[in-house]
Amino acid sequence: MYKFAYIDKLPTKKSEKMWFGNHIHQTLKFILDDPYHLPTQAETIRFYAENFDKSFFSEEKTSQNYFENGLKIIESFYRKISEDTPNVVTTEDKFAIPMGEHTISGIFDRVDKIDEESFEIVDYKTGRVPDQRIVDRDLQLTLYDWAAKQKWPHLKNVKLSLYFLAPDLKLSTQREKKHHLELEKTVNQTADQINQQKFEPTPGPLCNYCDFAEFCPLMKEKFRKEKKQIDQIINQYLKFKAKELSANLESEKLKPHIHNYLDQTGAEKLFSDLGTISRQIIPYHQYDHKVVREILEPKGHWLDVTKIDNYKLKQILTELKLTPAEKEKIDKSKKLIRENKNLIAKFKKR
Ligand code: SF4
């Protein structure tokens, strides 16, 4: 997505949802611009209604639904704020803060002062409420925590809250130093990938709403209108895979009966009119690393029997703080030996 948006600069489609979210943010900013002199409820509703651009919506009915939902959100928010006005430090506050050789930028929707050493960062959401575990791991909130502690170094505590406006529900969490280190690692890795022009598609639920789907190798075939011979092959392949899948499930159910029979009779091969089934027992052993090394290393054969575990190496490389030269050296030592091309079939839910 990054490549399509920021390098290829492909235009984004207008999104009713995004426009609506933005308009709600602007209205909330209008309410809290000067928390010591709140506008009246009538002024707030006038601001919301006069700036609601109906022409942005494809259908009159959709625009009406959005307008009414937004009005409920604004009325409920206004009521809450006028009953208990928070000590607002800033709203819609842009930041751009250096992190090593990179700059992290973003916007705090709202920052409230709890006491001299504690602030609350409030991020407004108009979408669905997630599970608390997701909030506790949310990278955007880690970034806000880091940015707040850079911007206001006197802070000892930062409360991070996602404020879901439609059900009027706030989910809060906190971050520690270790989360900042993880964030830094992620930022560096992502920046490295951008510098190396490595833009692999990252499939996820957003693909279905992505503005660039018709250009993305992962999704572009979905938009092909013209029929091709491959369409028949795809259908045939999926039919065979479906049969294979259900046959595998059925045969797995029979396996325990066959093993039981072989165990009870002491036999290792079975016969029928259709063919035979033999049982092959493959033992797996693990050698004592130290003992083998002690004997093979002096004979110059230790390296012949050891190989680099790519998965572990990748993990260690992300954890170790290597210099850019070391990173480059390891990267250049990497050779592509072969590529396994697997086909993964997924079936539509019926
Ligand atoms: S379709 Fe999915 S993988 Fe492709 S650019 Fe969009 S979000 Fe990324």
C-alpha cells in the first residue's frame, strides 16, 4: 500500500466513511477548541449540520443515515463534555519527532491533563470496538506514548485511550520502555524495507477495502472482466482440491482403526481387492550437539553437518543491534538457492 500511495502516488478513491470520520473529528475539535468557553449545543449542531457535505455521498439515503448517526454521536459527546469538562491540553495536535535517523509524525486527536505528571492521550474512533487485548498491543498507541513522552519529557504517566464514539466507550491502556524499544525496531525494519524498495503485499482484512487493490498482484485478478481459459482451469483445480480435502478428512478418520488393528495383530501390511496398506515406522533421533561437535570438529567435518537455521537467524538479526555495514555484509552473503511455489486453495463459504 505504501508504494502505491507514496511512491507511485496513485490517487485514492473518495471514502464516505473516512470523510464522515474526519467531519466528526472537526466537530469535536470545534467543541473543545476552548474548553473554558464551550460553544452552546445549538452552535455545535449548527456547525455539524452546516459543514455536512451531502454531495460527498453516492445516495441520499446513505447521506441521511450518516448524518443522523453523526448527530447522535455529537449530542452524546456534547452532553458528556458539558457535564464533566476535561482539562484539555491540546486537540488535533500535529507532531513530527526524530527517532534515530527517521522522523515520526502523527496527530494527537486530544490530550488531557490528569495531573502535573500524567496526561491522557485520547484517540477518537468511529469504527467497531475491538478486544482489550488488541488495544494493549496496538502499535499506533505505542507510537503516541513514545511521542507524548518526547514532547512532554516531564511526564511520568501516560494513559492511552481509544474513545469509541458510537457506543460511547473508552478502552485504555499503558506502555513501558520495552514497548518503545519494540517500536524502534519496527520503525527501523520498515525504513530498511522502504530504502531497499522491498514492497511485498501484506494480505489482511483491509485488502477488501483497499484503494489500490486493482493494481496489487494479490488482488488485481479479481477485477479482470475479460474471460480467459485459465478460469476453467481454476475451477477444475478447486474442484479437485475440494475432493482431495474431503477424502483426506475421511481417510484421517480411518487411520486410528488401521493402526489399532496392526498393533493388535502384530501385522505390518494389510491386503484387499483394491490394493495393500503397509505401515512404515520412521524413527526420529536427536544427537547430542556437544558430543558430535567434540568428535567432528577436530577432524574438520563439523561444518559439513551443521547448517544455518534461517528462521532463528532472522530472529537474532532483528534483536541484535548490528551496524549498517554488518547488516549489509550479511545481506549480501545471502544467495537464493531455490523457490518453492505453493498454491494455496481457499473455498468460498456457502
Ligand atoms: S490489496 Fe492488500 S496487499 Fe495489496 S496493497 Fe492493498 S492492502 Fe496491501
